[in-house]
Amino acid sequence: MSKRRYNEKIVDISGETIDIFEKSLIYFSEYEVGYMEKKLP
């Protein structure tokens, strides 16, 4: 595999990883806010 193709693959994979990471962060923060609101009397 050529070096250029290899770099493109890495960028692609890291881009997808960051995308999943951001989505889970957003999901987690929304979940936490809802959880805290329920805990408050």
C-alpha cells in the first residue's frame, strides 16, 4: 500500500472515531443532566 493511501486511511479512521466520541459525549452529558434533575427534590 502506498504511503499516501495509508495516511488517508488513518485520517478516515480517526475521523470516524472522533465522530463516535463526540456523539457519546453529547449523549452522556444529556443523560447526566437528566439524572441530576431527577435527583433534585
